[in-house]
Amino acid sequence: MTNSELYDYYTGMWLTASSAYNNTERGDNHYIHTVTWNGETYEIEFFYSTSWEKTGDWSNVLTKSYVVYLPEGYDGLVFAAEPQPDNYRDTAKRDQLDSICPEADILNCTTVDAHNCLFFRIG
């Protein structure tokens, strides 16, 4: 399993967690975040949707889709995907990134194993 979230590279802010255990629609999952960086304020708007596809007796495949609207001139948004921890304790820590490592460099956040992650810059 993997976790995936949106992250602001410049401020170190994790945007709203979007874990979902059921199918969702974009209208149910609409978020607006304001990021202030370098004396400028940027409004980031995104939608996400999820769907689970049964692929066998015991297997499901989760598809998570994002639609992101970024203001002109802003290029600090990162999509981060990482393997989910193998125990409950570390999983619970990972679900609280906004309080455990706020404003942290994503490569130095203690609960993120940056060497086993995929990072995609959006914008």
C-alpha cells in the first residue's frame, strides 16, 4: 500500500489529507488552501476522487485522481507518494504529518522515508 498527499515545497505545508476508503466524487472532496511564500499569497484549489476496483477474491486497486488549479507564477506544489509503513504505530504518525513535521523539508521529515518515495512537481 502507498500513501499520497500534496505538499508545498516552499513552505513545507502538507495540504489536506485525502485518504479514502470508499469511492468518492470530486464534489465531495474540494479543497482550497492559501500559501504565502516570498511575500506573495497564492490560492491553491484542488479536487480529488477515488475509486476501488476489485481485481480478485482478496485484491482491490485504488485509483486516486487529482484536479489541481494553481495560480499563475506558482510552482511549489509537489505530489508525494510513499510506501505505507508496515505497522500501526508508524501509520498513525504518518497520518499526522501536519502536526509532527509542520513546515519541514520533505527530504528531512522524520516520518517520511524520502529514498523510497516518488515526488512529482505540479505546475
